[in-house]
Amino acid sequence: MSGSLIIQQPGHAVVTDLGRFRGPRYGLPVNGALDQFSARAANILTANAENDPLIEITALDFRARATADLLIAVTGAPLTLTVGGRECPQWEPVSVRAGETIAVRGITGGLRAYLSVHGSITAPELLGSCAPDTVIGFGLKLAEGTELITSKTVPPIKQPYFDLPLFRLGLTKPDFSTHPVIDVTDGPDLEEFGDTAELLFTTRYTVSPRSNHIGLRLGGALPERQSSSEVLSRGVPVGAVEVPSREELLVLHRGRGVTAGYPVLAVVTSRSLNVLAQARPGHTVTFRRTTVAEATAEHRAAMRELERLRTTVNTVFALLGTGASPRWPGLMAANN
């Protein structure tokens, strides 16, 4: 049986997933959830596949009414989550009864939150992804009255089933800071900046209000390219740190074009890209050099933590008879 959410206050929310991984070969940005760790965690907490569609809520308040009994989870930046007027925890599964309103208010410390619904949300796809693309005008636009269909409903789950400290589910919430330290590896054009490249690691940069899903613009002391030769347009990775003008740094995020003609001073690690996704205008950023090996180890550690959470959540859901991920069909059979 399916249910739905009726949008009452969309704010700047969009329906997205982890991204259009087939997009770059066709010249399209990968896009998708900017804070990938929080998005993955939200889907895992509701026993969905990690790449299922969910709602990314940016900065502004959001409200939606459930038409059926649902199970949700909200992750990401600190905020106030209420369901039917009662305050509920983040980073944990939350039961919603038919007719109740889900409200996300007062996002602080970060910029983005992620709301996942057990059974996921139905959304149109392009090249295997529902991630919005503002350049080509693709994506499910949310407005007051928009109905988001879910593929499953669940019986209300009452306490004490989920009245547990977060660590009992095996997940450590990320730290949210107004002065984050961002890890970067050396970029292919680092040497072109000579001694001024060290400014990247000794300067505290301020996030500009002109930042968006395409890239973060950062004000501060800028390294200067010592060469005057032309830089040919070429493929650039998500996380590339460029100096496109004498006014600001640009860190390319998931909505970036797949090619650019600016020198790449450094590349932000995948873990730190999640941190940058939560940087608000006015926050200050400090860069720290790391190695590819260290960055890879941190990424793998985060994925192992999410996999442990997946195992725990599916075991709990199966024991409650709520339903488990298709990856664990045996759990449901064993308890029916």
C-alpha cells in the first residue's frame, strides 16, 4: 500500500538522490545530495537503498502532511523536528501517523537537512537519477500542495522501540562547525602558484552568499598563478579548488560543469565535501593538506560505519516486522 506527503511549506527543498553518475560522460554534472554522508544515513535509517530519492532541505523551514502511517528519518544540520506538534530526534527513525504534519524548522550550525521516508519517494529520472539539474531544467519542483507518493506505509511504531540513545544504532553524528577545517590533496597545477600556494593553508576564508550547489565562493588572501600561459579547457573533478579571479577562491561542488579552464590548486576530499555542503554564508573555512591515501582511508572508514548502521537497522526492522532492505530478505523470512 502506498502513502504520500502533501507539501505545505516547500522552502528551498528538492527531491534528489546521490547523483547522476552516468551524467558526466554526456556532459551533465553529477549533481545529487551535497552532503552525501547525511543523505546515505537518512536512507539507511529508514531501511531504504542508499541511492533512493529523498528530500534535501536547504536553509529554510519545511512542512509536509502525511496521508498515511509512515516512518521517516531526518539527518544533516542541527534543527528542530516536530511530528504532529511533538518534538522528535534527528538521526533516528521516527513514526508518523496519518494526518500528522512533519515540520523542519530552525536549521542552524549547517545549511542542509535530509528527510527520508521508508519505501522512498516516486520521482522522475534522467540517466538513472532524479537529481535536479538547473542548467537543463530537470527535476521535481516542490510547491505548496505538491503530493509526493511513497511506495510503502507502515504501522505506527511506538516507544520504547526507538527511544534509544543514538549510539545504540551504531552511528556517530558528524560535527557541525562554523569554522570547519577542510582536507585537500594537491591539485595538478599546484606548482604553478609557487610560494603563494601556501596561502591556501595559512588563510581563513569566508563563505560568500553567492555560493550554491555549483560551487562555494570563498573570500580571503588568494594564491597567485606565476605562469601566464593559457589553461586549456579540460575535465575537472568535484572538489576542485580554483582561482578564477583575483577576488575569491572557487570550490567546485556536485553541480559543477564537467570541464573548466582554470588552474586547479587543490582537490577537496570526499569527507570534506560533505562538510562544505553544510557551510553557510559567513562561516569561515581553513584548508589542511592531506594525502590521497589518507583521504581514501577516511572515506572507507565512513562507508564501513554506514554499512554497520545498515546491518543494525535492518536487524531491528526485521524483528519489529516493519520491513527490511532487499539486501536482507532472509531476516523477514526468519521472523514471519
